[in-house]
Amino acid sequence: VQLQASGGGLVQAGGSLRLSCAASGRTFSSYTMGWFRQAPGKEREFVAAIRWSDSSTYLSDSLKGRFTISRDNAKTTVYLQMNTLKPEDTAVYYCAANTRVAVIALMKRPEWYDYWGQGTLVTVSS
């Protein structure tokens, strides 16, 4: 599975961005895709995840109301819509995939994912 993340950039606080993660290669009817982010000097942090089989979505509690995750079946692409961005959202955003499904506790762990995209930088200016 190859993952290609895109859509990052520079945005002012209060603005919006939509990140995309296109999956290619070996894909499965039942797998999980997630978004993580990593700010300088910090650990990789769970942002959101989606189960491909039933479109169940999971968001970090701290980001609910501002971020949403969705998918496009035809394009095997996952999106992360980010609204009302804040300077503290500045980070490299990574998409990840696992060919299995699991409980949310596992889906929040970066080590659970087998495949990673290259990351896309989001910078929010104040």
C-alpha cells in the first residue's frame, strides 16, 4: 500500500485546509486509515481515523467540532477537513493505513499502523 498525502500549506488562524491521502497498490475492502500529526519537539499525535468497511469515524476529542475525516470510495482517498485552524495546529500531518480493523484504543496508536505517507506540512500563522 502506498499513501500520498497532500494539501498542506500556510494558512492564517481561523482559516481552513483540506488534506488528502490517496491510497494505491494493494488495498483491502476492510482496513483502517488514520491521520496523525507531529509538531516540532513533540510526539506523533492521533488526529482521526476511518474504517473503510462502514465509514465509522473517530476523532481526537480535542479536535471534534473543527476537524472531520471522510473518504471517497471511487478514488480510495481519505480527506481531513480542518476548520477554524489555530497556530497550535501547526505540524506535519501524516496519513497511515492498516489492513485490519481494531478498537479505537489501538487505532489511536501510531505503532499499530503498517503503512505511512510522507507527511504534509501545515503551518498556521497567528
